[in-house]
Amino acid sequence: MTTTLQRPHDVTLYEAFCYWLKLGFISFGGPAGQIALMHTELVEKRRWISERRFLHALNYCMVLPGPEATQLAVYIGWLMHRTWGGILAGVLFVLPSMVILIGLSWVYIAFGNVPMVAGVLYGIKPGVVAIVLAAAWRIGSRTLKDAWLITIAVAAFLAIAVIHLPFPLIVLSAAALGLVGGRVMPDKFKIGGHHAAARVSYGAAIIDDETPTPAHARFAWHKLAAVSIVGVALAIGTCASLAVIFGVDSSFTQMGIFFTKAALLTFGGAYAVLPYVYQGAVDTYQWLTPTQMIDGLALGETTPGHLIMIVTFVGFVGGWTKAATALTGVIGACIATFFTFLPSFIFILAGGPLVESTRDNIRLTAPLTAISAAVVGVIVSLALFFAEHIFNLAQPISQWDFAAMMITLAACVALFRFKTGTIKLIAACAFAGLVISYLR
């Protein structure tokens, strides 16, 4: 299916600024929901980038450690408006969530509780199950175009949900299958699939399938080296400055080192790295208590942005704990957020040109296509993980939470049948949670 809609006008940096800022405030639903939201806006409605170019960028981001939705935003922003466009997209994607969480963290510390969180969270969690399922459907319908890719997705689901294999191993295995498949059956591993349905077009895009790679996005070894050196120097320089100002053994310096390591371990999303963050922040450095960590997760679930933004809460509480002032809390939150997301910017701005140079090379893109198929299975397993804990499925049937199940069912109907927007859905689920909690 193709369309002949006229190509949109070129997007100014100001227009991009407004969109990325808006996205930062409405990016509920975790990475799967955020990616689906970007696809709807940037591919289907605004037509800033074509389906194939979007998937090519997404597949690269899926390979990297770190929050893939933010990396995808950085990639598209960089492709459209050079380095500053990528930085702008990434910062605006993260900034609203960070500011909101700093405010909620201050309320939590200063007043000891957040009165409405429990009820709101009770409703939002079942809604998130529906959002993740809908996102898996949307991404899968674009990616799983033949039996081989479907098999990879099913195998990935079983590997992570049943066998409990680590996410990096699943990614590497999928890449290996894609590498072999790209050589043996190249038509089966093209981005978006091989048959007619794969050539869906929403009209001519600003960055279309045949749009030449912009000059700034062409690969050169000296560009790769320059961006890498600047990024590493920024990380080391900032950490050294913290050591000079606050001391080598200060909490702030330790946060810089710790959250850099955490950022490099975030394969598989926030849930994969949370045990590491918990162990370091609670057990090793004692920046916060186990109860505070759980409360931070609750706050993270009720705000836009990634669940990995819990690092902002950890940094705030850690900074407050050491000096008992809002200023040190804000400094800690900013340090934790900065060092968590800095590697993502380096990966995209340094590696983006290399990825763009592989767009027409099936032997290089096939591993990324296979990885994209595997991620569909991983997303479905995440929905299952949520459902098991939210609905109490591990308990006897008499203890199952049927009210939460009804919220998920209603949310699925709203998403699949009526195409309800994410913000409206989250608001409705939150309200339902408040009502049910009050009635109980």
C-alpha cells in the first residue's frame, strides 16, 4: 500500500524544539509506548522520516545499552538538524521527567508521603500492561513479515520468559542469526520484511527511503574519533571536577562513577538494571533505604519518561541524605541523570554516521532486523511480567486482582478498538485506580 501525499515542508529547529518538548511531557508507557508514540507522530502523521529509515535507526538503538527511546529521539534529531538537533531532542525528551521527579522527590522527603500515589499507581499499572501489548503489536506488525522473523520473536520470548537468559545474550544470538540469514536468505531479512505489505507508506517523508544521506551524517573515521574523544573527555572532566570540588570520596563523585557503570549495563531496559542500582544505592553506598527505593519506583511509574529515571530520585535522596538540603538533593539528581544518559548521546552522535552508511547493505542490516524481531518477543515478555505481578497471578485464584484485570481489558479495548491516545488512557486509568482504591 502506498500513498502520494505531498512531501511536508522542511522542519525548522524551533518546530523540532516544540515537538521534542511536548514528547517529554507525554512519554508515558515505558520505552515500548514511547517508541510507538514517536512512530505515530513522526512517521504516520508528520512524516518527518520514512518507515524504513525509522526502523533502521530503531534497530541500532535496540543494540545499545541505555534507554532506546531516548537514543531514537537523539538519532532522529541528529539526522534532521545535525549535532545540536540530536542534543536538543535528547535533552528535551528527558528534562520534563527529571524536573517533575525532582519536585516529587522534594515533596516526598519534606512531607514524608505522597498521598495519592497508591491509588493513581493502582490504576496506571494495569494500563501500562495494555500499552506494552499495543506497542508490541504495532512494532511486530511492522517487523515480523515472514515465518523466520516470527520464529525469532517467539524464541526470544521463550528465552527470556521461560529460560531466563540475559538480554545481551538474546541480542547477540539474534544478530548472529540475522548475519547468517542475510547471506543465505537476504530477502527474508530486509528491514520491514520482504513482501508488499512491508512497503507501506504514509506519503513522502522529509527523510524518505531514497533521500541521500546528509553531509553531516556521512561516515568518516576522524568524525567518529572526534565525537568519541569529546564525549569521554566530558565524562572524565565532569567526574574530575566533582572530585576537586566535593572530594574523591564524596557521594557526588561516587554517583558520577556509579551511574556511568549503570548506564553501560542497561541492556534490556530499566527493569534489567534495577537490581544493580538497588544493590549499589541501598546496600553499598546507603544513599537511601529499601523502602525509599520502592517508593521511588512508585513515583517513577506515575511520571512521564523512562522508569530508569528513578536514578533522578536516587540522586536526590542521596544528595539530601548527606547534607539535608534541597540544593544538595537537586545536585545529586542532576549528577545521577547526567551520567546515566551521557553514554547514550555519545553512542548515537559517534555511531550514527556508521549506521547510516549501512542502510543499503543487506548483510549489515540483516542482524539489526533480526534483533528488532527478537525485541518484539522481549516486549511481550515484559507485558507478561507486569501482568503476573499486578494481577497476583502467582497467588491462589481467590487472591487474583480482578479489578486490575478489568482495567487492563478496558484499556486494551480503548487502544486497539478506539485508538485512544496515551495521555487520555493514563488519565482514565489513574482515575479508575483512585475510585477503586477509595471504594475499598
